[in-house]
Amino acid sequence: MTDEHLRTFVALELGEEMRARIASLGAELRVRLPGVRWVRPEGMHLTLRFLGATTPAQVERLKPTLASAAAACPPAEVAVAGLGLFPERGSPRVLWLGLSLPAPLATLQSACERAAVATGFDREDRPFRAHLTLGRWRDRASRPDLPPADLGTTPVETLVLFESRLQAGGSVYAELGRFPLGGETSAPRAVDR
């Protein structure tokens, strides 16, 4: 990436209460799953569309489209349950926690995909799978038996266009645009995650 490009993605924010439940689950899993590099709970979000290298002009073109898509989607409750692994076979690379999206949020994800393509990004070839990445294995590992996990539901009320700044201690996310579901746009703010 050049200095003119940002590394960006579009995501739904999770509430603090759900992040605390995820932190508690992570503490339990750390004992069972050695060799995993864990994602900090405060940095967790539901990515609807990873964009990657993005120009400032693309960011500005995306904002009104994302604001319109968010305004057309009512706030919703998302069920957070089920642990899984990527890839589906062989040595695991990613440990994830599943989410069940209600229809309006699935429609919002499709709108984010259309907005990305209209702004010049390649169409995503892989089907969308709602999940939260809990951690990644550093080295090859055997596929573990995963315990059941049901963390209940969480309200989802805000769509965010994030910049991801890669740093030695993990990514730092800066909000480039914040779009309330069913509402008006608010000013962006920087967030360390």
C-alpha cells in the first residue's frame, strides 16, 4: 500500500456487555486451546465487507452510500452462539464465534457489498458467513474439540467504516464514518482496539 491508500473495512459494532461475555469465553478457551493468538475483545466487530487498500476518494464516495444503507436498516438483535474453525478441514487457522443475522442485517450486508463494487472494489467471491474471529493459530495444530458456546443476543445499532492501522501490538482502528441503523450520520472518532 502507498501513503495514498488506507486499509479499510465496514463493520457492525458490538455492545460492551457482549464484549465482556466474549472476554469471559476467551478466558475459558485459553486453557483448552494453546498456541492461539487471541483477538482483544475490545477490538471485536462483525465485519460485513473487508475493503483493503482504499483511496481517500473511495472513502468519500462510500460514506453517503453506507449512510443510506444503514438508515434503511432498523437496529436489530443478533444471536451469538457456536464455535467453529476455518478452514473447515485440516489444520485450523482461525477460531470463530458464530452469529445469526436477522433478515434486515443480511440485507445490509448485501448493500455494503454493492456499495463496495460500485466504488471500484472487486466483487467478493466467497459467500458471506457472519462470525467473530476469536483467535488465530500461529503454527499447525490438530483440530480441537470445541465446547458449546451460547452467549445470548446483543443489540446491533451502528455501522462503521473503519481504517485498520497495523502495529506490532495489534491493529488500531480509526472510525472514518459512523452510521446509526435507522438514523442519521454522526462524526467519526479514533478508537484504539
